[in-house]
Amino acid sequence: MASRLTNPLTIPAEEEIDLFEVMSALADPVRRAIVYSIARDPGTACSGSDYGVSKSALTRHWRILREAGIIKQEVEGTRHRNWLRGDELDRRFPGLLALVLQEHKQTA
């Protein structure tokens, strides 16, 4: 039987990152919390915290962040390790990620 991780993860190229998809992804407080967590602990695994939602909802949040171009994920065995695409986002939308992280920190 094929592994559920055999399909490559979908991630847009830097020039394909769309501002409205990024903003839509960041509109959700759970996804902002995930982004903030990754900023504090780069390379963290998806299973590191539940963020107060079900496992299936959390999987969807990770996918939305990845497909919007906010994070990159690498498969390591049966786990996904996560990093922000900070440099790429700053080139596309200067200051956006810093503002999101700052605002989240103030409201958390």
C-alpha cells in the first residue's frame, strides 16, 4: 500500500504567491497562531500542538498556509517539519509578515 506521503506537497513558487491568498490564509486566528509558533520555533513539526482544534481541522490549516505560500514543509519520515517563507514573503510583500507577527504577539 502506498504511503499517504507519497504525493509531493503543493507549494507555489515565489512569483506565484498571491497577496489575497496570503491575506485570506492569515485572516484565521488559528493560522496566525501557527505562523507565530513557527516564527518562534522554525522547523517545528505539525504535531507539536493542537491549537484547540481537531486533528482534521489542523491538517486543513497547515495545508492552507502551505498552499498560500506562507510556509514550506518538508517530509521527514511520517512527520512534516515547517518553516516560514519569510525572505520570499518579504520580497513579495515587504513588511507584511513582520506586521502580522507583531500584531499577533500583542493580541495573544
